[in-house]
Amino acid sequence: MGAEAHLGTGQADRDECWCCGRPTARDALVRLGSHPEVGICVNCVRFLGRRARDRQATVVRQQLRGAAESIRRKVMARGWPSHPVTGPALRWINRHSPW
């Protein structure tokens, strides 16, 4: 009984991202102003930010973004971000990429 109570308490401070469904600590989720029940993890916030910028981008920027997405898909398909040597560098590039 004590273990069950402990599990319930541990899960009380966790919530799921509304975008990807990943369990995340409640205080690590970004809340929407008019809808505080909606919580989005930081990775999805970055993704949604890129998508929002794309809607306002110029044609040239959209073409560059398309090329970057194509390269990103190929890198992900090969599993390079999981590799201990290339992974950290690729994740850094993805996090700091303007597109």
C-alpha cells in the first residue's frame, strides 16, 4: 500500500505534452495563456516556433527551410543523432538552426 501511494505522488507532478504526448514535469511545460490546461514541452515549443516562422517566411527562406528539412529527415533516418560522436553536434545544430 505504501508503494502504491508513493507512485501516485510521483506521478502527480508529471503531465503529458499536448503535442508529442511525452511525460514531462508539470513545471517544465509551457502553458498557453488563455488555456492553462494545455502544456507543451520545450522541444515542441521550438518545433512550433519554426513552423510559425515558416508561415511568415519569404519564398527563398521557404526553399532553404525545405532543403534543411530534407537533410534533417535523411540524418534522422540514418540514426546519426543517436551516435555518441556525431549526436551531440547534430543536436546542437538542430537547436541553434534558424530553420
